[in-house]
Amino acid sequence: MPDSALATFAAELKAWRERMELTQNAFADKIGYSLALVSAVEQCKRSPRPDFAARCDEVTGAPGTFARGQAQVARESYPAFFAPVLQFERDAVRIHGWELGAVPGLVQTEAYAEAVVRARNPSGSAEEIERIVSARMDPAGSCCKCCRTRREITLEWKARSRYTSSPRHRASLTRNAMAAAVSWNSARRSQIW
């Protein structure tokens, strides 16, 4: 079975760092990121962000190696059936969705998202589940035009009680809905109905 894009990215990062004869700490200082992040990426515990990959390309002199690797990691973070939608989502000016069976992804709590991902992929490894949940909780990481995209979140009030079991979880769902609207919509254009 071929390595994942994250494993390939991690191996490239380590190879380039060792070629430059730098420790993780020295490399982290050189690219302007923490030792913890460099270490986590090399151990496949964290996915690289586009800005991290760009700095790696810059410092190593690699011709876009890390940027291409990061893009592949981002693509692998989503289920295969959803991959064709990613480009549409990135280029969209407005996105509207309606879901009957579950709380919409942008307003899911981390625990809820993990439960949904685990239910869909029960044999998935802990690392795979974590990677998918991380991508779901931070979709802006792979979106370069998110400030232009208007998203409307319509969350039926009854969904708060139908899909949640505790008052604390319901409050968290409401906070996530508000935070998603604020972070995804241009200033003062959020609509929560």
C-alpha cells in the first residue's frame, strides 16, 4: 500500500532538513515555526498548513515541493466521494446547504464530528480519524478565497435537541453555529435563522 500524502510530506521534510544538516529545533527557528510543529509534522501527527509549506519551500530552496505536498495532504483529508466538490467550494461566491440527517459540518462540535467520521469509517485508524476531523474543524485551511465566500447556515432550532443529548453540547452547537457564520461570512453578512 502506498504511503499517505502526509507520510510523504513528512519524509520529504525530514530529508531536506537533514540534507541542510539542521536539527528540528534549528530548522524550526529558520522557518519561523515552533519545534513542536516541525516535530509533529515529521511524525505525521499534524498536517501542514499552506503557509508552513511555503516557508519550507523558501528555506530549503525546493521548487514548490512542499506546496504541492501540502495540497495533496489537504485533498486526502476529505473522503474520496467529496474530493470533486473541493474546487467548487474554493471558487464559490455563495454556498447554501441543507441537511436533514445530521448537524451541518461547519457547525459540528469536534466530538460530534469525530462520532460521525467514526460511524462512517469504523475501521479507520486513530490518526486517519484525527486527520479527517481536523480538516472538518478547520476548512478555512485549504480555502484561499474564504473571505469572498458567503455562507448561510440555517439550523433548525429543533436540531439542537434532536442531535444533542446535553445542555452543554447544545450550547456548544449554538456557539459553533455563530462562530462559523462570523468566520466564513464577510463582515456583518452572517445570517443564522
